[in-house]
Amino acid sequence: ARWAAGHPAVSSPTDDLDGDGFDHLFEYALGLDPSIPNRDVVSITYDAISLYLTYSRPVAAMDASYQVEWTGTLGAAWINAGVSQQVIKDDGVRRTIRAVIPRGSVSRRFIRLKIGLASETNR
């Protein structure tokens, strides 16, 4: 409620006021400004064994849930098997999280950060 009050143009959690491809729920959960287009809000790196998705979120967004999921084929079910998340930085205001995703033996993985609210079903 405090975040929405600070952004009066926000009308719906599924809208995307700034047209950056992130809806208002995503912008809230990552502590972004919904009136300013954002880029590079997550980073993905890899090594021979794992893929790593790193994102930063506000400590105050305690009603948001964050789940990293992957699939080998678009259109297939998203899963979180083998995914772990670790806080790698916490300054009391923001937390930086690194999710470790198994690379597996397939040539590609599609990864997403799924955001939800405690009061509703995850999106």
C-alpha cells in the first residue's frame, strides 16, 4: 500500500505504465519505479554445472514471493526442481539474491522469476 501510494498512476498490478515489459506487481516486488522504464533488473551467468540468476529486492516487500523456475522447452511446464536461492548481500534496505539452477544436459534452459503476493495465487 505504501509503494502504491507513492506512485499514484498505478491502477492495477497487471498494468505496465512505463511500457518496459514489467507489470506493477513485478516493479513493486523489485523496488522499481513504475514510471521509469527499467532494463537489466536480473542478470544471468553460468558455468559448466549451473546457471545463476541474480536479482535485488527491497527488504520491506515482505508480502511478495519470489520463485525461480526453469523449463527446457517453451510451452512445457515450468518447474523449480533443483533450484536454490541464497542471499548474497543484505544492507538492511535491499537484498541481493542469487538463484542456482541446474544446467543439465540439454542445450538450453529458459528461466523466469515468478512474483506473487501472499494474499493471492502466484502469477
